[in-house]
Amino acid sequence: MKFVKDKISLNELKKIAKAMFGDLVKAVVDINRGIMVVGGELHADEEALLLKQGSAQKDLWGINIYPNMPENKMVEFDSMINLKPSQGNLSRGVDKSQIREKILRLIRKLIKK
């Protein structure tokens, strides 16, 4: 797993995808701290690493990144860790558009083309 505070290259994400699942990289983003962890086998593993590093559960969201797709189709909002009934998120997706937009802005900031 790789902790991303600054930037990660699209080529590095492609290498991680190829080594793990072929076409996707699992990632967990912390929308408050502006960081993410990539390359875990499970979103829960990445989530645990961020929690150990001081992240708050409410700020963590699981996504899949498809580095070979165009930017507008690169991110998939689908993870078991996204089930957060206490926050009103009742699906594996990210139900609130403002949170989805925060995630997308963060991804654009952290991934260098």
C-alpha cells in the first residue's frame, strides 16, 4: 500500500493496477486531510492504515481508480466502507454530491498526468 500526501503519477497507478487487479486501483481518500492510500487488496486495509495515521472515520471514502480511463470515467464510487448510516450514506456509493465532488477534486490534485 502506498500513502499519498503529495502526488502520484498516472503511470505509477497503472503499474499498481496491473500488479493487483489488472485495470483498477483500490483507494481510500481522507477528504478532510487531503490524502489517500492506494494499492491495498481491500478498502478496509487502506482505511485501517489511515485511521492509524490519525484520520477520522467520517472523512474516509473508498473508491476505485481506473487509470486507463478518461478523467471523467476514472473514479468509481463503490466500497463497503462507504456504508455509513449515521452519516446518511446508505449505499456502497457516495450518495451526497458535495462529497463526491470533494473526492474528485482531491483525486485531480493528487494524480499527476
